[in-house]
Amino acid sequence: MKNRFIIMFLMILAMSSCNTTPKKTDLTLMNLKGQVESVYEVSYTAVDKFGTIERGNREREMTILGYPKKDIYIKFNIEGMKTEESYFRNTGYGYTKSELSSKIIYRYDLKGNLIEKLEYNSKGNLTEKTISTYSESGDLINEIRYNADGRINSKYNYKYTHNKILKSNFYDGNGNLEKKREYKYYESDKVVELNSYYEDGALELKRVSTYDENDKLIEEINYSKEGEISGIYTYKYFDNGKLAEENWISSSGNIYNGFIYSYDDKGNLSESQNYVHSKDHPLGITKYENGNIIEDSEIVNGDIRRKITYSYEFDKIGNWIKQIKYENTIPKYVIEREVYYFN
């Protein structure tokens, strides 16, 4: 079960403040502790035998689109970034076998910038290649995506001043401009206005951002090409700077969707509550412990319609190596991990 609503920042809008925001490693994003070299994750159906949960056939739960998730193997470099990502699909009678579905290889320069992303199919044939180039100060200036036959599929170009992105252009495979974006800044290097244009120069989107005295983003207003408000995003924070609440407000001024967040004594996210229209109409509650999800409830008309809970076993470093997923107290899946570390 996934959260019903996530307020998404534009990737390049986040890039505009990369000079002040520490870069998170892939290990951090995956909540992996220690110097992890690789992780291999395999899923099985859960079988309850006399009160003991055992693994059954190899099987993954379905995505929201109705496709089964895949087992995964990930390798990292010593800096905590992914260098290889392999996905496996289950085959054979009773899903007893596993075969490679796809693989992604990541390559970095000496400064740790991602310079090449290679995507392969199950036969080892290259399906897509992305090449990225950077300035001397580490700003991404070009990103080119190639098809399997080596032809350019798309190109992204970025221009900066003092590590702040000013313009970005998006081209199709024939080199035709599709969209361009321009940015205006507040004195603290925060983007206060983003304008996105079509290839003919017509306005596609305008976004105006407001910050508090601590440079925390508190409001984003989106305008349509006609100049009308199309949506408002608001953010509230605790005194320690942690995000407390975010709302998506419609053009009519009504709350469309929102989240409330709670944290433990260590500052880790402990609970997120999703609601629609008002806090009196919750859609779901997700609970966490030490960065791991432990409960996810779906709420309909004030009643819990479905509750997903998780139990874990951990290695001595604190990374989970076994997860059991329950749906309404019924065990559904056993997911096992092999976690290896650099010496």
C-alpha cells in the first residue's frame, strides 16, 4: 500500500538549491546503515505452519498497475552510491526459478558525479544510455539520452550563475526545442519564481514560492497559462525545522489533500497521516520505526478497511534481513535480504 498523495518537487527545482543541501547517498535513501557493498532481496509467499511463518513459493506482490514487483540485487561503491541494479523475475513451476529481467549500470567521475547510466534488457542488450556532463564546480550542464541504436532520444541543457540554475532547455531527438524554464531567486539562493514555456514561447506554467524567516518553503502557487491559480501547496514546520504539515489546495481554495507528520526523539519520521478535504477525514496512517515502515492503514469513512503490518529481523549493523508482511493479521509475504559489507 502506498501513500495516497505525495507532493512532488520538480527535479530541476531541487537542483537549484543543491549548493546548500547536502547530497544524500543511495544508502541513506534506502535506509541502509554501515558501509554496505551489496544487497540481494528475494520475496516469497508466507505460509503459516502451526503458528510459525515460513517462506513458500518465490512470489512478489503486485504493483498498483497489476504487475508483479521484482527481486533485486544492488551493488554500491564505497561512497554509498549505486553502481549496479539488477532485477529478476520469477519463473518455472511454482515460481521456483529466477532469471534476469533487466540491469542498470551507473558510472561516476572522480568527484562523485553520475556521468553514465546504462540500461540493459534480460539478454544483455543495451536499451538506453544517459550521458551527463558537469561544470568544474559540479553543476549538471548537459544530459543526453540515447536509444538502443545510438540515436539521441532527448537532451537537457542547464545554465547557471554562481551554482544557481537560471535556465533549462529540453530538446527532442531531432534537436527541436520542446520546453524551456527560467528561474528567479531570493537573496538566500532560494527559487522564488519558475516559468515554464512551450517551444513557441507560450507560457505553460508559472510557480511562485514563498519562504519564512528561516528560509523554509511555506507556500507554492501554480498558475496556468491563462494566469489563473491552478493549485497551491502549503508547508508548516516544527521549531526544529522538521516538516509538520503539507497541503494541496485547489484553485477554489479548498484543501484537496494533505499530510501531517510526527517524529521520534531522534528526529526520525514516526508517523504520517494522509487526509482529504480536512483533518477530520483521514485516508490513511503510516507508522515507522528507525526508518522502517511498521504499519500502513487504509481508512474509509472513519473505519480502517485494511491494515498492513510488518515485522523484522535485523543483522548486527541494524539493517533488516527478513521482513514479514501481514494484511489484516494474515501473513502474505516473506522478504529476505542478503546484506554484504566492505571490509
